[in-house]
Amino acid sequence: MSDARTDCPFCEIVANEDIDARQIYRDAETIAFFPTEPAVLGHTMVIPRHHVADIWELDTHTAARLASTTLAIATAIKDALNPHGLNVIQSNGHAASQTVMHVHVHVVPRWEHDRIGRIWPPESHYTEAQKDDAWEALREAVRKVRTR
């Protein structure tokens, strides 16, 4: 894992250099703040304090702290805003719409008929053979990852 990056806007927030950041939580390892353009009111982002580009660079300790803070923020959103639902979104790479290359979790309160709409397609058109191939490939990959 690398140190803070001078070209990373989230590292600027960590360093308290972004005066526009609306932080709602900070501890020794994580920070939670509002994005500058929230999808809905209460949309909060959770980041590790040290620079990690994406999920594949996370160590298990940092991942656990990120998950713990995400859970606390989700609970606070439920208590403070009483949403109808909640999305927890974590994207990696440009194809998945990651625009800031510092791992982050979006905690997004949801209400019926909000402006976000559906985030999943209503159906897919994969054959059973395609699903079986993906299933087998992932099962084998998980076995290898778990034995590292």
C-alpha cells in the first residue's frame, strides 16, 4: 500500500486540506464525508485514511475497519434520516465507474421514487451454460484465493 498521494482528492480530505469537505466522522483509520455532488441527501462516502487505490490493494485489517465504519454510518443514516432503504456501493476501476482511485464506499439512503431509480437491469439473458461456466471458474478461483 502506498502513502498519501498529492494528486488524490481523498488524500487531501485525509490531510484536512479540503475545507469544502463535509466530514461526519473521523477515526484513526477511516473518514466519512459527503461527496460534493450527492446522489441524494445523506449520501456519505467512507474511505481509509491511507491511500489504497482499489479493493484488490486492501489488506484484511483495513477492509475490516472500512466495513465497520460503513456499518456505523449506515446505522446513523437510518437513525437520522429514516430512509426507505439503503444502497452500499463500492466500485473498482473505470468500467465500474470508479472516478477517484482511492478505495471508497458509498452509503446511499434511498426513498421510494427518488431520482436514482433502479441500479440493476430488470433481467439478464445469460444461458445456463454461461452461468455454469462462470460458477465453476469462480469456485475454482475462490479455492485458490482461500489457500494463499
